[in-house]
Amino acid sequence: MNFKFPDMANLFERFLRWAVNILILYIIFILAIGLVKTLAAGRILLGNESFTVGFPLVISDILSFLVIIELFKGFVDYFKAKRFSLHGLLDPAIIFVLREMIVSLYGEQPDWKTLLGFSLLILVLAVARTLAVKFSPSEEHT
């Protein structure tokens, strides 16, 4: 009897494709739940609370949802290209820092050191993203 082992690389690729498809479905499910919760948070504005109390909460929810979208976009890009792109990872980081800065501005009046720290961090991330795009490897080298 001639027993032949299956091609392990092919088996691994099929399993990886299957696992990635399940993860993408899970990401879509999580995004749908996040969207419903973000939209439902709008009822705070229509409730008994004043607009000035509810507005920062709604803005925070929307900005958090945008961070999650960017993060999941990075995951899906990784699944497609089978490699991480630095500029794809820096996008959610920049959005997250902007979110934190906006939430802190709505919450309380931050001191100048905090604003300077946020500004420098955004500047460094923006420069890093620009350099990552400018010096990214070409498609023929991957």
C-alpha cells in the first residue's frame, strides 16, 4: 500500500484562508454591534440630560468607533497582503491620539504640558507615517 502524506503547505494555506474568513466575519459582526451601540448612544442627546453633558459622550463614542474601524482595517489589510504595513498601523495610532486629545479637551481644560505632549506625539506619528509611505517597499520586492 502506497501511503502519501498531504502537502502540508497546501493544507496550511487552506486552513489559514478558512481561519481568516472566520475572523473577517467576526470583525464584521463586532463592527455591526459597535455601530448599533454608537447610534444608540445618540439617545443620550434626546434624553433628560442637557446637551452639554451628552454631546461629549456621543463624540467620544463616535471617535472610539473610528479607532476600532481603523484597527480592523489594518487587520484586514494584513490578511490580504500577508504582511503588516507600518503606515497601516500608524493610522489607528494617530486617530487614537486625536481621540484622546479631543476627549480631554471636552472633559476638562488640560494644561499646556498635556497639549504640547499630544501635539508632539501627533507630529512624530505623522512624520513616521509619511516616511513609512515614502520609503515603503515596492510591490515587486514583496
